[in-house]
Amino acid sequence: MRSPAGAAAEAPVAALDRYLVIGNPIAHSRSPEIHAAFARQTGAAISYERLLVPVAPAGEFARVVDDFFGGGGRGLNITLPFKEQAFGHAQRHSERALLAGAANTLVLAGDTVVGDNTDGPGLVTDLRDRLGFDLAGKSVLLLGAGGAARGIVMSLLQAGVASLTVANRTPARAAALAAQFNASAAVREGGLPPVRAVELAAARPADLVLNATSSGVLAGELALPSDLFAGCSLAYDCVYSARPTVFMVQAEAGGAARTADGLGMLVEQAAESFLIWRGVRPATGPVYRMLRESIGAQAGGAGDAR
């Protein structure tokens, strides 16, 4: 409809900066809620949606990423099972993505796709700021040696832990992870403690026990030494749930002083992605409380840190 004579023309609607979270499955993702809250808080004009990407045929993930950035997209979050593919597709990487061998955040810098990994900073921030757990001088036991574990090792070391031991059901995987980080310049030349590796059944108690195994997603109980949580100040599961996870129940029964799930890590790593994309880090406390209330009102199961 044409404006009446003399009426001021309507101002054009500004285009929204486009972001996506992609994975398979993806319907469970809370990232759109989180980033919508960040956008309202910071006054950012963005669109953030979920996209289910088929795991086959080979090359479909790369096609989706190229089409998104080619169409003017600004940034991507990546969840299972594509974090390693995202790393391989990126043309440049942050140091933490290089060490993790996985990327959960992609951004276009000029014509270059840059891969980053925000899981480690998200975990450390949640431990420090929400849970009040000071990592400096603490002993840490990390359960699992897959991508989730690789994404958080360097952040734990840089936070000043006294020792970090990786325990895995397959000892060779734990040993390979430890060797990878121990060979890095950050450990060899930066005065960081070496990473130790043990079989899961040989794990010993620590101040902080972190579960980064697939048991959280699969809701299975881990075969752990009976005294593992003796003297444990905090047992932390990297997945989140409406109810205490199986690992949290196991830890509390074993004597852990406190337990926590990974909802705070989810929100904090999202804030790190937002900072990479927008240059501002939003406040996370209100968003965490919003999600906790929402999840608590549902009967849903565990979800990964995305």
C-alpha cells in the first residue's frame, strides 16, 4: 500500500545478523533461548536458529557451512557429532581449538573461517563464578578421553590446578590425550603441570572429579573405584538434566561434598561464543536462572553442553 501524500516514509527494517547451531540431533538444543536472551540484554539485532544436518552423505556438513557463510551468515555453533568436522573445515584455529582437535564455534573473519572451542573457558567460569570453586592448587580427576575431555584440559591447567589426571576405560586413549597436551609448548615451556593418565578402574580420589564421558548422555552408571569420591569437594557432570544425573547420584552416595551438572557450563560457553561474534560478553546469571526454572518444569533427560 502506498503512503498517503505527505506522510513520512517508513524506515526500512534492518536485516538481522544470522547465527545457527547445527548438529544431529538438534531439536533438544537450548542455544536459541540462550542467545535470544543475550541479544535482548545487549540490544543485538540477531536471528539464531537450530539446523539439523544429515550425517550422510560425506561432505554435507561442509556444504551447509559454506552455504551459510556464503549467504551472509555471521557465526555457527557446532554440536555432536560435527565438532571434529568443524575443526577440519576451519581455515584458521584458536590455540584451544588446536589442542582440542575440535571446534564448537565458527566465525567468518574476512574470507577466513575461524574455528574456536569455548567449552574449557565455559567450564572454568562456571566453576569459579557460580559455584565458587577455586581451581588454584587443586587436584583434578577428569573422567573420559574423548572430544569433550580434550576441550577442557588446557583451560583447567591454565587455571592453576596442582595436578590433572585423565582416567578412561581404554587406557591407551587416556595416554594419547596426556601425551598430546604434555607435548604442547604451553605445558613444556609454560610451567604447567603434566597431565597424567590412568585406567578408569585405577583412578584415585581428587578435590574435583569431572565427568566428561558419554555416560552422562547415555544415562549409564560408571564402573568406578568404591572410594573415588572420598574427600571430593565437588563432583561435576558436564551434561545437564532436569534431575540429578546418574553420575551425580553416584558421587553423592560415594561421599562427594557437592555435586553439580553442566547447565552453567552450557550458558558460559555460549557467552564465550557470543563474545567472539559480537565483541561483548553478556551477563550469564539471569540466563542460567531462566534455563534452570524452564528445565526444572520439564521431565526431560540429560543434554550435552550445547
